Amino acid sequence: MSSRELDYNWAALAYAIINDREIDPDKAVRKIFGMSYSRHSMADDPDTLEMVRLRGQGYTYKTISEMTGYNLAAVWARINRGR
């Protein structure tokens, strides 16, 4: 493992520890280093899947935003891009 990869792992661990939500290491690295998710990976994200499920049950975007802690624009984007 390279020194850079080790730095990514330590950074992901620190981010996961201080984050108020459970987060997987790949997602932590992407958040820390500003890497964007591809459409495919967003569709597989547990938070996005939960948002799509809630929307399918008839919840409004605003209610889903309040339930998940994401802002309204992020909820809309995840639901509409994550399908």
C-alpha cells in the first residue's frame, strides 16, 4: 500500500468517526477529497435507496429531507438521479 493510499485510509477513518451518520470508507474518501459519485454508485447508496423507498410510499421531498437530514435539493437530486 502506498503512502498516499494509507493517508486516504486514515482520513476516511477519521471522517467516519466524526460523522454523525454511519458512512462506508469509500463514501468517506469521496466526501473528503471532493470526488463525485457516478450515477451508478449513487443508485447503490443506502441513503439514496431509502429516499427512493420513502418517496414511493408517498412522502414529500420536504418530509424526506427532514427525516434524513439532507437538504431539499439533495433529496430531489438523489431521488431523481438515483433511480
